[in-house]
Amino acid sequence: MKTTIEPFRIKSVEPIRWTSRAHREALLRAAHYNLFLVSAGDVLIDLLTDSGTGAMSTHQWAAIMEGDESYAGSRSFDRFRASVQEIFGYAHVIPTHQGRAAERILFSVMCKKGDVVPNNTHFDTTRANIEFVGAEAVDLPIAEGQQPARVHPFKGNMDVAALEELIGRVGRERVPLVMLTITNNSGGGQPVSMENARAVRAVCRRHRIPLYFDACRFAENSYFIKLREPGYDSRSPKQIAQEMFALGDGCTMSAKKDGLANIGGFLCTNDDVLAAQETNLLILTEGYPTYGGMAGRDLEAIAVGLQEALDEDYLKYRIASTAYLGNHIAGHGVPIVQPPGGHAIYIDARAFLPHVPPAEFPGVALANELYLEGGIRSVEIGTLMFGAAARMDLIRLAIPRRVYTQSHIDYVIEVILEVWKRRDRIQGLRLTEEAPFLRHFTAQLEPVQPVRAG
Ligand code: F0G
């Protein structure tokens, strides 16, 4: 069959709310032209993030009822740890309330001022947690990963020669760990190949530097390897994940992505000494080692979710449905980061709105138009988020897991193409209020030309 269908039927539904264009104009004005400040109830299709926004399965909900809320030694933790260890294979599993808590603990223990942490591309919380301890976060993506229109099967790869050069330049003793983010979120949801992970590990081994994975979207990455890397088509996504994690010494994980849970995360390591230090920090801020920052029921949802995320029918649908959106709009000329990523489609707003200069926030302008046209919420990744340092102005349409059907996505395509038709009439914005850091969350803006009513 040609059609890839959702490999589930729907047992519980959540209504979504229509608003009129006039109402959305008023809502956007009241939100100072910043979609973070719009209430979720006034959004029809919410593509702000794929993090914690997925739908759980009947098996997850059933497991939640089995949650053991004991403070110490809960059965739910045993099930959680067994599920994590089966896939990831690391000796120590430290539960945290979400990915960034795992990052904070890892970098507090492993990094100090003056250290350098290489990664294919750091996610923003990862970078912030490294900088918080006074270390430097260095992105080393391959050259192809920095060109939106360029097609490459593993655009998330790390530049191995650049890694070798960096270690040589700053000295091995200043590099406490190397990280690989799978998939590479900030680089467009692009996968990392097994071959690249092996090459990175070889460099790490030679210099005796530990390798850690930022594993948030490991299942999607495994499926891309199955589809695209020679020698992997007959391996299961789980076998591929196991092979990849065996190359590392540990990982951080946000279970809000490929854990198919609404909250949760963990930190893994094979190092007994580090694990003891990490556990001490965990107790200080997250919780006792058998629950971390989570309830017993959260541990249960993740134990089941991690396994479901590796299901081949699910991954086939997941990757196909993201590509469906990307390929349809690209087919009509909309400039996207190619090829479509695993969890999101990124539109190149500078190419979409060439008449809006970066200083007038083309990404914000485009995201706002998609909201005005059809009640769709996306997020700018560009000049508002990163300031003048932004190399690109993109908007990300992140697809929550198992939430929207193909007709929702057909609607999103229609809205984007409507906006594409009248793109030359879209104007930029200027800032009226901004916070000293992470300004995109709270910034207030206004159109550069006053908007006429009606
Ligand atoms: N690493 C990556 C690659 C991520 O994408 C995220 C979160 C984190 C770490 C942090 O995990 O949110 O559980 O603390 N990404 C979300 C997003 C927020 O929208 O891409 P967290």
C-alpha cells in the first residue's frame, strides 16, 4: 500500500477551538505579536514543540495506574530502570524531572571554568548549562549541516576533523567530555550516522575523553539509520539504538520526546565515581534516587513509552508524516531545511520573506502570519531568539507525537500555501520590550507599519 496511516485508533479526544481571523488579529495584538504570549486555548494547531506534547497510549495509561509512589525503592523505578537499561545499556540510571535537569547535574559534576565541550550542535538548555559552570560550548556540525537547502542523509553529523583540531588546540585536559545530539534538533532535526558516531568515539578513545549522547530523539535517529545507512536495513530500531549507545559512556535524556511522556528525563553513566557524585546532587535538588524529579506514575509512563517509541510501525508513520508536510510545501516552492527532519519542519524565513531584513524579524513575521491565517502556532529560531548573532531566520513546525492526523497536516499545508501566495505583502516587526536574556519568551513587538483595522 502507498498510504502510510496512523498506526493507532483514537479512544479519547480533546476538542480544539476555532477562532475567526478578526478574533486572532485582536489576540495577537493583545499578545504584543509574540505567540508565546497567546493562550494555548486560542491556538487551533499547536506546533510550538514536540516536547511533552505527545499522546500516551492505552498501555501507558494502564501502567500509570500501577505507579508505586513509595519514596524509596519503588517498583516503578525498577521497571523504569529495566526499560532504560535494556535500550541504553548503561550501568547507572539517574531519574530527573526533565532533560535539562540531567544536563545541569552532568555538567556540574564533569565541567569547570575554562573547560570546552564539543557537540555536533548544542540545544539551547545544554549550552546554557555548560556556560553556567563557566565552560565553553562549541558546535562542530559538518559543513552540509549549515546550508538549509543542501540535501545530505546525515546532516546532523559532527565534523570529526574539526573535533580533532579543537582537542589538539585547547588540549585534552580542557575537554571533560564530547557530546553527540541525536537527532540534531537545532540543526533541523537531522540524524547522526552510526559511522559518524563510531568516528567520534575513535577520536574520544584516542584522547581518553568520555562520549555522551544527548539522546532526546534517539528512536527517530535509529530509524533514519535503518532507512539510510548501508548495512542497517534489516536491523530493528532497538538494535540500532543499542549499538549506538554502546559507543558512549553515558547520556542525558528528555523523556518528553522519544520517551513519549509528558514529563521526565534521566542521566546515565558507566562511571561509578561520577554516578555517586551525580546521585548526591540529585538528592539535593531533584529527589531521592529511585524517583528523581518524578512521580512513580511518570516512571511507569516512560518505561512503556521508550519501548513504544522504537516500534517500527510507529516510526515509519512518524518519519513519513513529518516528511509529508515538508515535501508538500517544498513542492510548491516554500524554502525549507532539506531534507525533512524527524520531529519538525523548518521553514527558511529569510528566503520566504526576502524583503524583510533580519533586524525586522522575518521568522516572527512568518510565524505570526501562520497564526493569523489559520490559528497555527510555530516558533521562531532566529534573530529574536539569538540576537544579531543568528546565522539563519527559521521557523520550526514541530509535530507532537501521535496527536494530529493527516487531515490536520493537510490543513497546515493549505494555510502555509495561502501565506506563501501573499508573502510579498507581509511586513516585519520591531521590538518594544525585551528581557536581558532569553528574550524571545517575553518580548513585545509591533508591526513596522501600523496595521489598518479590517
Ligand atoms: N536536548 C535537546 C536536543 C532538546 O531538544 C531539548 C528540549 C533538551 C535537551 C532539554 O530537554 O526540555 O526536557 O529539559 N527541547 C524542547 C524543544 C524544549 O522544544 O525542542 P527538556
